[in-house]
Amino acid sequence: MSKINLLLAEDEPALGQIVKESLETRDFTVTLCPDGETAFEKFKQDTPDILVLDVMMPKMDGFTLAKEVRAINDEIPIIFLTAKSQPADVVEGFSIGGNDYLKKPFSMEELIVRIKNLLNHSAQQKKSEVLKVGDYSFDFPRQELHYNNDVTRLTHREAHLLFNLVKNKNQVLDRSLILKKLWGNDDFFNARSMDVFITKLRKKLKEDPKVEIVNVRGYGYKLLC
């Protein structure tokens, strides 16, 4: 069984180290960051399975960090750690995309249970993600396209790009937004890379003439089906 990759943002060095070491003895791989800015850069470099964020941090607080993450990834589970307990703070945490809220001080057992519950919920949601693309069936968790009796394997990035196109089918998928979400930034070289992946997807969807990925110049791409 592969280890759970967790990104922990905590500005209290002693607490951060205790949480990191405790999780690593329980089959977690933990990246510990002392502030929100560092955590966001680490997140963009290597997307983890789950985020555990302290709310009060220097440079970028946990709520602001969560907003930045949600702008490019609306699926990854986020748990907030905080000494705050006012209802308004809890509401704010959930309203910006947090999935759970743990008040300090907390036990490691409770943190681990909450992490595993969120990951199990996320996995169950993904299992149900078999989508129709014209006459194709797109099994997102397995990264497979099914057409009649043929199965075509997709790469990780092909699958995520197609998933976003399908979720926005018959609508324009913003080029800059998807580049930031899947490639980390929208520079020229990543844009050319995405064009290559779009060409690959077109070839893999060519058996159904009703399915088409069109370029909307100046804006992005649109999946028609």
C-alpha cells in the first residue's frame, strides 16, 4: 500500500515537527512548511493527497492559502488547524473550501481519523466518476476510454485534462485557468504542451464523429458531444 502524501503548513516549529514525526510513523509522507507562501510553492511543485493547514501563519495565512489552492484545485481535501473557535471563523473556513476544522490542542489519533475519513470520502466520489463522452465511456479513476469493446489507456495528465473538458462540455474551458490547475502556470511552454495533449485526446476520441474538441481562439477549448 502506498503512503499518504500530506502537506503540512504550521508555523510553530515544535508542533509542526511533532505532527510530522507522528504521521511518518503511521505510513504518511509529510512535507512540513513554516508559512503559507512556502506551502503554496510546494503544493504547485508536487500535488499531495491532502492538506493540513494552520490558520494563523506568517506571509500567507491558512485561509488565504486555501483560496489560492481552490483556484487551481477544487478536489484536494483541506483540514484547518486553529486556536480560533468563534463560529464566524469556522464558517469562513468552510466557505472558502475547507473540508474539516480541528481546534488546538488536538490528539494525533483524532487528526489521523479525520484525514482518513476525508480521503475515503474522496476515493468513493472518484469511483463513481464514469462519464459519457458521446458514445465513449470515460472511466476517470482508471484513466480509461471505452468504445464498444475497445479500451484506450490515458496518461494521468490526459485523464485530468479530459475530465475538466467533460465537466464543462459544450462550454469554453478557460485556457489560463486549466494551465494553472494542471501545469502550475500558464507560460508559453506549458501552453504549447497543452496543445499537444489536446491533439492526443482528439486522436483518441476520433471514432465518434459527434465528439469534437474545438479551439476557441483567445479563450480556450470547448468539448462538443
